[in-house]
Amino acid sequence: MATAGRTVEQRPAAPADERLTKSSLAKRVLSRPEFGATIGAVAVAVFFSWRADNFATARAVANILDPSSLLGIMAVAIALLMIGGEFDLSSGVMVGATGTMFAILTVHAGLNIWLAMLVTLVFAVAVGLFNGILVLKTKLPSFIVTLGTLFMILGANVGITRLVTNQVIVAGVNQVPGFEAARTVLASTAFGQFRVTVLWWLLITAVATWVLLRSRFGNWIFSVGGDANAARSVGVPVALTKVSLFVYVSVSAWLVGLMNTLRLSSASVATGRGQEFEFIIAAVIGGCLLTGGYGSAVGAALGALIFGMVRQGIVLARWDADWFFLFLGIMLLLASLLNQFVRKRVAESRS
């Protein structure tokens, strides 16, 4: 175009900001981490409703939600840690260790029940700090660090419990003053057949979802899980974020440990042993990637719900309980494949 004897070159239009590009509803739904877990939960519910006539009764639903709630509290915590790019294999034994420690302090040491809760909480925070700081200082994989913590806690828990009680089970918690009040808050039955742990699970899932999607700390979690070096270069406190997540996992184990002990009026050193893999599997089924930077609290909660439905469904369908592990393996593989497919399609749509 010529103006006053000069030629003015037209500049190419600036590319549109992809954050301002409106995507279809289907694409937004597919891009959600919990999409696969939602489909899986519906499929499992339909399948066992067909195989077992009493699967949808109030009693059956209560029996599904009861174990799902405890697993779900831990799965949500593990999901946040995995989104942050780390693992914690000591989470399972921490459930048993905090429970037995609480029982020993109340039954054998005569400590006030609320003070015993506080002491075990301090212990849980200390373990979380130990795991997080050691991972950051040594730069060893969190898988290795927390595996070492797992064996240390397991050995100390068994050794101390045997030394104090001459056995591996601590009974008599229901004889401690204040037991009923503590049990009402953490392990009582509410709304007929449903336990109060379900309310704790829903509340924790809602708060974790808000933190991930609506808070600055949630942005930090996704950033450090996606690329810790890039996050550090733009001012994200990587060390604080990762250590906080390790502490959150240990505190969640403390909460579940207390719930188990108050529910059963006793504690066993075997509680929680091996469950760390169930926590991780529930998070993966819920959409978390093993590489970090992607996942959701709602998805992890749905993963725990699927666990509960499969366990109860197998019982109601009168199948051998060993089939649970077959279902577990199938669910893990299908969830991983679906997560990979969804992530690939989302990446292609943005390119």
C-alpha cells in the first residue's frame, strides 16, 4: 500500500492467545484428569448393580463408602504429592505407626486423649519434614528416600510396641477418659448407617480441589510437578511446596490412623502395611500422572470410590475375594491407557 510516495508493509496479524481461545464442551470435559475415573466409577456401579441385586441398597452403599472414605483421604493427599512430582511410600506404615503411638500414649502412658493426639500429630509433621528435606538435600528420588523411611518406621513401630505391650496389638483405648468424645468427632456413625469419616473425606476433597484450582499454592504444586527448575526460575518456592506436600501426606496418615484406632478401640502394627500402593493406584486411576504436573483431588476420591465398589461388589456377587486383585490390575492398566490417550489428544488439539 502506497502513502505519500512510500510503501507501507502490512504486518502479519498477531497469533491469538490460546488462553483466550474458546474450546468445545466435549474437549474441556476430555481434558479433565478425573474424566477416566468418572467413566470407570459409572461402569463399575452399573456392572455390579447388574451382578448383585442388593448392590444399590443403603446398607451396601454405606459399606462401600466406609472403606472408600479412609482410602480416599489418603489418596487425595498422595494425589497432591504426585502432582507435585514426588512419591511417599511410607504413608501406609504411618497410618499404623500413628495409631499404635496414640494407643500406647493413652493406654500405657496415661496421657490425656487430646494431648496424645497432639503428640502424635507432632510426630507425623516431623516425619513429613524429614522426608521432604531429605529428598531436597540429597536429591535422591523420593521413591528411595520414603522406602527407607517405610522400613525404619515399620521396624521401630513393631519393636517399641512389643517392648511396651509384649504383643503387636494395643487394646483398651475405649477405657480412656474422653474416648467417646474423640470417637464422635472422628469415627462415629452418622445419618443411620454412614460413618462420619465420609463427611471428612468429602470436606478434605473439596478443600484440596479449591487449593489446586483456586489458590496460588495450587499453581505452585502444578508448577513444581511439571518442571521444578522452570518453576524456581520464575520465583516459585519449590522447597517449601514439596516439603509442605510431604507434611500433608503424613498428617493425613495421622488422621486416618486415629480414625482406625478410635473405630476399633485398639491399634495394630500391621495396620496400613502395603496400603501405600493402594493410595498411589487410586490416585493414578483418578488421573494423576507418574511424571507429575497433572491430576486432581476429585479424581483421586473417585479412584478410592472405585476401590470400595469393587471390594463390596465382589462380596455381594458372592465371588472369591481373590478376584479383587484381577480387577485392580485391569483398572490400573485401563486408567493409565485412558490417561495417556486423553493427554495425547489434548496436546494435539493445542499444537
